[in-house]
Amino acid sequence: MASLVERIIQFLESNGENISSFSARCGLANGALNKAQKKNGGLSAESIKRILLANPNLSADWLFDRPSGEKGFLAEPEEKYIRPNSMPQEQDKWAIQLKQEMQELQRRIQALELKVKDR
């Protein structure tokens, strides 16, 4: 079973990126991903959040090794993203939904961090 860091590396390589450019694009500390890969370690919740925010096509289910069908690392296309000419009510609904999703992702990340600490 691939680790979270191995999956991130697989994703960035599939996009033709190297670790340095991916880290810079995601706002990660220089060398954080290299260090995690070499030490077979993990990443902070903040780093994972930055990666997911910078890569909306990255499936969190795939990244956290939860069953996601045959779609691999690509997230399902979302209709909920704001379109340039959308109504304010749509934007409010989208913002609330996005906030709820972020809270759920933060809970999942914290649970994973606790699991890693218990090892």
C-alpha cells in the first residue's frame, strides 16, 4: 500500500512536475516533501491542505487511500464551483458548502496525524 507521500509523488509525476516546482506551486516549505519521502514520514495537516487546495483535480479519497472506484487520483468534476456569471445566492451556497468540506478535510487530517503519532 502506497503512503500518502508516495501518492503525492505519483500525482505530481503524472502531471510532469518535479518535487521543487510542485512544492513551490502548493506553497510548501522548501524540501518538506523531499524530507518526508526520504524519511518515510508524513506531512503536516497544513501541508496536505495546501496540496489539496492547489490541486482541485486531486481526489482526497485516493490520496488518503479510501476506495474511490476506478477514477484514480482525479477528482470528479464539480458543478458547484463558482461560474463567472453566477447569482449571489449560488455563490453563498457554494461558499457554505466549501467551508463544510474544508472542515471535514481538517478533521480527517487530524485523525490521520493522530494515527501516525500512535505508531
